[in-house]
Amino acid sequence: MGCVTMRDALLEKLRLSPARLETLNAVLLNPDLRVISDFLDVVLKYGTPQEINHRAEEASQLPVLLEQVRRTRPEYLADLEWLRQARDSGAFIRIQDYRRKVLGGKADRMEFPDRYSVTMEISACQYFPWLMEIARRAAERGEIMPARFIRVRNMKEQEADGDLPAFAAAMQIIGASYVEQLDTRGSDGSNIHLGGADTLIGYYGGVGQPNHYPLKWLDEYLYYYTRYGVRQVLNVNPGTVLVGYLLHRLGVDIEFKISVTLGNDNPYSALWTLLTAHLFSRDDGSTPLVGFNWSNSVNNETIEITAQFRKALGLEDLVRFEHHVTETWKGLVIQPYNRRDDILALADHIANLSAKHEGGEPEVEMSRQRPSDVQDYYRLKEEILATGEWETLTLNFQDKFDSLNRTAWALTERGLSFTAARNLHG
């Protein structure tokens, strides 16, 4: 038997005893603990997991969504029909043709590393008309439509004005994933002691969902899941992350993305996140954690180190690393901020990676009379219209779309792969 080194001895001290798992099970299965019983009370309000999933599946059917649109915003039906016809007629550029557009005839002789295809992601696509604007432009100019859309619009507002079912229907037509942010979040007044810029430093302890708010978040999720088939939501708090894991363990097919606001900014915070994802995964290995948004402070080494144990935990194909290429000009980071070179350096060896575009190119943003501002995400549509800023905010979103297409072009120039809306681009 070989000599045991000090490193081996130290590693052995990290081994977890099976008794620890038994203690954990004893807590989770204790019907007298309110932390679990209160959680189950909310779930059972909507039925069994099988009933909940069935209702969500029915609600997400395209004819059902279109009927919702007809009742709330019938003028959107013509847009959705245009989108369907444009898809079916091949109005959008195919990936191989796009590669020829960038590289010429040599594209046909090249092998692109599809194993490491980078998902094209845009945030935040607040309004259905914005989606239609970039779709028409993409069809006309041979541009790339995102494979992933992030939305942080007020849920009740978009439910009332018909955007919610229209957007969900459009995602099915174009073949893209989308994420909604529920109204139960730290900026909703949940912390009664904080509010406005004069208490901004109070949020540094976390955006927060205090006290009963994880249960409120759960209730809100199940409402939109069963009524509109909204499956994938943003998650901004450790408590609601755990609630998502528990709900998935019960059998409800929730999916969520961990938001940048949760602050995963180093390999050890990522290890904690992915260990719990694995711990609470189902017996088939599946997890509700499908998106992992890094803090904008990370570097490529952080992502590469984390990719090692993501793969070791069996999560490489399940959990997407989402990394900001651009950010809104105001309210988030010191500008100029552009991390495209990071994506280009990672795209030949890190699997399941997305390039998230949340702002325009810095040189474009600084030229705008009113550049993009993260605070616009939380404004009501009626207030934006009343101030006459609708066209300005639409232009801000188009700048993000331009930025996304620059990334697609840069990847292609280097012989690297990207994933766009699958039903449009092939």
C-alpha cells in the first residue's frame, strides 16, 4: 500500500458521513416543522404535482395561448401569424448561410465546434412589440434572433395587457427559451425598512425575500405556471432557490435561472450552488437549475475552474453558465463594460455557455441622448408612454440586439459556434 500523503489525509477529512444525510432527511420529512409544512400547504393549494404539471401543460399549448391573446390583445394575433409565416417560409437566415455571409465559401470547408455552441441571450425584452421589431429586422437584414430571452417586467401588468400570453406564444413559434421575473422580489417593498436611493446601502445584505416571502414567491410561481405555462423564472434569493429545489423534488417541473443579483462571484460560491443543485436533484439527475448567471466581476479562470466540478457533478449539460457581454449603461457597472473577448476565449472549450447582452456597445451607448438604464426595467408601461420615452427605450433595446449580432459575427469569424432561435435559423 502506497504512502498516504498529507494532501490525501486532508482530503479525507472532507468526506461526508452518511449519518449527515440521515439527519437531513429527518428534518425534511418531519411533518411538525413549519418550514416544511407551510411549504406543502402552498403546493397543495394547487393540487398534486401531477395535477399541477397537467394544468401547466394545457395552459402552455399554443392554441390556448392564442385564445388568451384573442381575449386580451387581439391585434397581436396578426403579429404572431406573421411570425409563423415568416418562420415557415424560410424568411430568416440559416446558420450555414450566415456562416457563408461572414466567411465566404471557406465556411463550407470548416468544422465548427457545435459541442461548445454559445447561446445567444438578450435581456431584458420587456414588451412583445419589441420582440416583433427585432424579428422583422432580422428577417429583412439576415440577422440572428436570440435563443434565449430574459424578461423582468411586472407580471400583473403584462398579464392585464396581453403581453404575457403573446410573448409565450412567440417563444414557441421561434423556438427560444424565456425567463420571467416574478413580482415577489426584493425590489417590491418586501423589506419595509428600505426604500429609494437614501437607503441603497441597506440592500447590500441581499435584495431579500424576508419572512413569508419565499412562500409568496412559490404561490406566485404556481399561479403563472398553471395559468400560462410559465415554467422558467429568475431566482434572486437563497431561500427561493431552496424552495425551487424542493418543489422540483416533489415532482413539479419548475425551472429557474439564478440571477446575477444573487452574487455568485467565485468558484466557492459556485460550488455551494452546484452542490445543492446536485443534492436535491431527482433520481434521474435532473435539476430545476437551468441557468447560472455569473456576477459581472468574474474572470475566465473562475468559469473554467467551476466548469470542472460542474462536469464532475453531472451538471454540464443541465446548467448553463450565463455571462454578461454588455450591461445597461446606467445603474449597474462602471462603463465602458464589454466582455466579448471573454466569451471568445471560452467558446472553444467551455460547454453550455451563453453570451448575455444587457446593453448596447459602449461606444454606441455613450452617443445616445438617453442611454440604457437598469431602472427602466421597473417602470410601468403607462408611465413610459406618458413621458414620451417609448421610442427611446425601444432604441435602447435595439442597441442590445445590435450587440448580440456583433457577438454572433465575432464568434463566426473565429470558426466558433453559436445557438440562435432554433425554429428560425436551423
